[in-house]
Amino acid sequence: MFRIIYPNTVYADQHGEPCIISRATDTEVFYRRRGRNCIASMSRFNQDFEPLTREESELIKRDIEQAEHIAKLRAQRAAAV
């Protein structure tokens, strides 16, 4: 299957994390996940990544932020006890 990969599009990796495409060459895809730059081969990208709509990516980001916030609150409560 042939797919054009545009910069600034959002995909989900094999862990369900949203990734923003920085650029793509004929052999590699450069993307950002959780603020880190990553590289995937074209074959790995085609196998492990799926495109997301903007609404889906926003929902995933909010869920991740909420989970991190809850973990931080639990750590603060444990430190206070």
C-alpha cells in the first residue's frame, strides 16, 4: 500500500501514543513523541503506525496529561504521609 506522509500530521505508534511527523525521506520517517525526536524505517512505520484525526489525537493527549497529573498527586500524597 502506498501512503503519502506529510509533515505535521499525527499518527499513533504501536503503544497508542500520538506522534507528530517532522519529515520523511524515502527510507526513514522522523517524528516527535513526548517531546523527543525519533526515527523509524519506512517499513517499520508502515507496519506499526496508523493515522489519527485531530480529534483523536487531542483526546489521547488529554488522557495522557490526566494520567500524569493523577500520578503526580498520588506521589505528593505519599510524600506527605
